[in-house]
Amino acid sequence: MTEQQRTSDEAVLTRIGQARMLLHGGDREEARNRLGVLWQQLGPDGDPLHRCTLAHYLADTQDDPDTELAWDLRALSAADGLEDGRLAAHDSAAALRALYPSLHLNLAADYAKLSRPDAARAHLERARAASEALDDDRYGRGVRAAIEHLDRRLREG
């Protein structure tokens, strides 16, 4: 990766981080607007890692469950489109493996909201299988707990 690419990469990740802070601070609309502008700027041929990250957070800014599902599906599609060379250039292979449980968990939650329990269970099982790649840290324990919580909700119907 060239220095110019690294600088551009850092700028995109900084902008994503700023929007994420807005989202976690409760300003969903402004976060959605900023992430949407960045999504348009990246375009359909933009870096898959950036597209995955953006779509993952854009899903969290949506009010409509169908729209949230569409963004989560885009995030998964972008993650699946990442090439090993791209991951190695960013030392991101481990980060992506850690993201898959969350991507599938979000899809399971989306399908549960949309009263599609079979699809929810299928993604929940994918999340559980992918969670083996998670460390035993706060993030890993949180994702595993969310998987179990959603599993209980689905079993209780």
C-alpha cells in the first residue's frame, strides 16, 4: 500500500469513526447523513473493507427494519468480496473474522424484527459458528451474550 493510499484509507476510517461517535451519542440522523455521503463518495467500486464498515454502521442508523436489513446485507456482501491481498495490506484479516459474528447477528436480529424466524435462526447459527474467532475480551463476550439473548428470544417465540 502506498503512502497516499494509506492516508486516504485513514481519512475514510476517521470519517466513519466520527459518524459512529455521533450515532453512539444519539444523533442517528446526522450519523446517517454523514455515512450516506461517504457511501456515495466511495461508489460501487469503492474499497470493500470501507463499504463493509460503512454499511454495517448505516444499518444501525435506520428506522425502517427492511432498510436496516438491506444495509446489513450490503455489509455482508462487501465482507464476502474482500480479497486476501486487501486484508493483508491492512492487517485486517483478524478484524474481519471478528466482524462476521456481528454481521450475522445483526442479520438474525433484522429477520427476527421482520417476523422471519427461519432466516433469523440460520444467521444466528452462522453468528455462533463465526464467534469461535472472537477473543475472550469485552467485545467477544458481548457478541456471544447477544447471540445467546437473541437465541432465547427466538426460542420463546
